[in-house]
Amino acid sequence: MQKFISFIQNLQNIIGKYLSWLTTVLVLVVAFDVCRRYLFNKTSVAFLELEWYIFSIIFLLGMGFALRHDEHVRVDVFYARFSEIQKAWVNLFGTLFFLVPLSILCIYHSITYVKVSYFLGENSANPNGLPYTFLIKMIIPIGFFLLLLQGLALMGACYLVILKKKEKIFD
């Protein structure tokens, strides 16, 4: 189980490393678009779409990375005071009953969404927008699959903490 957990965590770290560079690309694209707009009075729908495509990729593929490093949104009113074993139980049940079903549901429904987009040859609805919309839509099931994998790794880490074979859930 520890090998599986380590493999998934290393995978998330690699993805996070590349996504961090993609944030730099996003900043450059936005800066270029802003300069074009305010210095040369030119704008492009394709650039605007590219900006939100890149942001979507960062967000969707980064969900598992955020969970891996315990950087996701959580209300810590009670959780912060819990012992590591209590936290493990909360994370185990929360992942099992909320994260896993939600991820599976999103993967299942988004695959149909991607297929329809692909078979229709869907392009941007905006004039001069980006083509091949299905490519960005493919990121949705991939992102939720990565989140699901990290959720399974988290459940494994929680199980090891509960059995006292590991000291902390997040390391």
C-alpha cells in the first residue's frame, strides 16, 4: 500500500511541477494580450479563450496536487484540534463518502460530454475562437481521475495512520 501511495504522491508532485510552469505561461499570455489591447488597441477572442483554457488546465489538473499537499479548502473549526488518528478517520470517511463518489460521477458524465463534443467536431461558439473544443473538455475527466487517484492514496495513508503504521497523513 505504501508503494501505491508513494507512486501517486510522486505523480502528483510531477504534475504540480509542470503546472507551476504553466502558470508562468498564463501570466505571459495575459500580459501579451493586455499589451496588445492597451498599446495597439487590438484584441483577440482566441487569446481570451486561450487564457481560460490554460487556467482550466491548471485548476483541473491541480486538484489532486492540492489534495496531496493538504492545500484544499476546509473548515478547520474542529479538525485543527483533532489528533492525527481522528483526522485520519475524518479524512477516510470524507474521501470515501464524498470525494470518491463525486469524482466517479464527474468522470462518468464528463466522458459523454467529451465524446459529444468530439463527434460533433465542436469548435468555439465565438467568431475567431479556438477550434477543437473537445481537447479542453478532455481535461475534465483527466483532472477528476487524478483527484480520484489522490483520494485513494489519501484513504491508504489514513488507513496506515489508524493502524499506527504511519505517523502523519500528509507528509
